[in-house]
Amino acid sequence: MNKYVSPILEEIRNSPVEDALKQAHDYSLDYLKNLENMPVYPKPSDIDNLSVFDEDMPTAPASTKEILDLLGTYGSKATVAQTGGRYFGFVVGGNLPAVLSSRWLSDTWDQNSAMYVHSPIASKLESICEKWLVELLGFPEDTAVGLVTGSSLAIMCGLAAGRNKLLSNLGWDVAADGLFGAPQLKVVVSEEAHSTDMKMLSVLGLGQNTVTKIPTDYNGAMRMDLLPELDNRTLLILQAGNLHSGAFDDFTVACMKAKKAGAWVHVDGAIGLWAAANDNMNHLTDGLALADSWNTDGHKTLNTAYDIGIVFCKDRKALVNAMHMTGDYIILSDDRDNMMYTPEMSRRARGIDIWAVLKSLGKNGVNQLVEELHQKAAYFSEELSKNGFEILNEVVFNQISLVWKNNKSTEALAKKLQSSGVMWLGGSKWKGRNIIRISVSGYKTTYNDIDLCVKEFIRCAK
């Protein structure tokens, strides 16, 4: 049999990877050095220059140097400076040095973290992360943890575990029999629940007609006095950190009522679950540990790199039963097999990122990170209020919602600020009004950054 050898692959095999890594290193350092001076949102000319990437699929291979030159020269300038100090949109955190550095190394390792036999280090660090995270947030000791791409998937995992557990208690096996003919479940959510919650309910076969929406108070927390009767067919979804206000639901009242009824409680804590790790804000999460499942993001408040979502489930068996798969080729071990807790089998080793940030900060560092983000949000809010901007919410965590004069003026101001290059923040609608939404989530944000942004608010408002 002929032994075919690709000339292209042979050339790649013989090319020194050190040169490519050095080039990537130089472009990366240049990006970091200029991060605070670049426009937070790219200039129109830099976006137009992306046309350099428009071409037919090349026939001949390009060199790694050419590829990196294109990315470093044109790609870097067309990025949004999400890891800088003046990005306040979509609750996007920074990228702590320990995470960025360890990510470079772990990307070189390129580990599939599905099973222990794929990567003992990925299994070990994810096991340690589970222990540390559960302790840090005060959850029951045997709470299971799965690492996914973001809160969307983490919500799906928690709700899938709850759906299947409730139906199992009613004598129905979802894995064996599917959902056709299954007992009817009902879902109770806040009227201000994140749209991701609704999306994941739909993915799980729990449509709009199963959902009861509960009104909220002035700051966006669920009205517990309007909570309906719960039963053993109910999925109750609570919030730790309202999208617009950062408000927290009353977990103690809701969970005690749910526990008595046999309902399953999931807490969407994409934004605010980390308040449980802060000495001055953990009162907001009183009763949190009484729930059955929770979700949060690492790439928001915790300031890890993208993309990390975390699902927690008090009933380990319920999560495993909802997520696991079998096959003759699968080699399970006595150690942690990460795929048992998530929908994905093949995935990168996200536990390395989480381990690095928790190791670099420690409990005290996480405590202070959450505290500083809150204090800076409160300062930002106060400075804007002093200058005539109407703050709609009580700043209980790191979210600010504000208006300028009326709906039309607010919308126009948001567009001016977004195109200013000084900062980037989002617009939304809350309580029937157009708002500007500020999320103070990045560790690099300084008080000088905030002062600069307040001046830009005033300038653009004029």
C-alpha cells in the first residue's frame, strides 16, 4: 500500500511553532498595552477595514505569519474593548491575569475534559472547583457542579434536572418515555424573568401556557404576597440579580413554601449569585441554599475569560440522570468524569480557568471583588444623579438603570454614548420606560474611568 504524505501537512509539521507563538505573543501584548487608549467600540473605519477578510475560499494554504498579521493588524482594531475599564454592557466582566495566562497554557494543552481518561488534570481541577465553589457560596456539601458555555445552558441543565425529578416523583420516566403523555407540570416565574429562562423552558418542552408570571415590586423583586399555591408539579424560578436593577427575590419565603409543597426551585443567579461570597451583601442571598438548583456565569462578576457558565444541583443524582450518556466506547472512572454533569461530551477544560481565578483571588479576593464592583456602581449612580439623570433602581448590586428626560431623549443619549468611543453601555425597556442600563462588572474599572464617563454623559446630554 502506498504511504501517502500530504506536502502541505509535511510543511506545517516542519514549521517552527515557536515563531508563530512569539508573533501571537507580541500582538497580544501590544493589544493589552493599548487597551485603555483604544475606543471602547471600534471606529467605523476599522469596521470597514474588515473587508480585507472578504475573499473566496483560498486554494493554496496561507502561512501562519500571514494569518496572524491579518488578525493583529485588522482584527484587533475591530474588537470591542470588553476587558477594559469602560465597558458596561451586557454584564461582561474582565479577564483576570491568572485566567488569561493559564488559558494560554491550557489552550496549548488542548484538553478534552469529558472523562478522566481524556485528561486527568482537567478532571482533578474541576473536582477541586466543585468543592471550592460549593463552599464559597454556602451550598449543601454534596451539591454537584457542571461547567458549560454560559447561563443559558446552565439554566437548561438545572431545569432539566428539576423537570425530570418532578415527573419521576409522579411515576414518569422522561429518559425512557419522553414527554408525550407526561403529567402536566406548571412553571412559576417573575414577570421580569430573564428571556433566557423562557427560552430554556421552551427548549425543555415547557411552553408558555405552563408559565405563571408573578408581578414585581418597585425594584424588580418578585412579590411574595402574590405567589400562588405551589404543588409537587411546580417548577419555581427565582432571581439573584434582576437584569435591570440587580434585585434579589426573597429566597427564604419562596423556598420554604416550595419545600412544603414538594416543588422544585431553581435560582437564576447569572448576575448576582456571587453576592453570597461577600460579607456585606450576603444578606441578599438569605435562604439561597434552600433551593434545589442554581446557575451563574464565571465571565460576568467573577471576571474569568469567556465562555464559562456554572450549574449547581443539590440532588447530584438528578443532574447526572438528566445529563449522562452511555456507549460501549465510553470509559468511566472512579474519579470525576466531567461529562456526567453537562450536555456536552467534548468540551474544553473550563475548570482550569475557574481554578486559576479562585486560586489567584482566594476567598478574600472574591469578597473584595464583589464589594468593589458594588461600591463603584453605587458611586457611578450617585454621580449621575447629582447631574440630573434619573436613577430608577435601588443599586443593591452592580446594576444601574437610568433615564434622561423622556423616552426619546433617553434613546438618543444611549446612541450618542455608544458611538462616543469613551464607553459602551446598553439600552433597554423597564417599567414601561426606555432606559440606559449600566453594568459595572469589570475589575479594571477605576473611579477615574467612572468620572470620565460621567463627564461624557453630561457632554452628550447637552
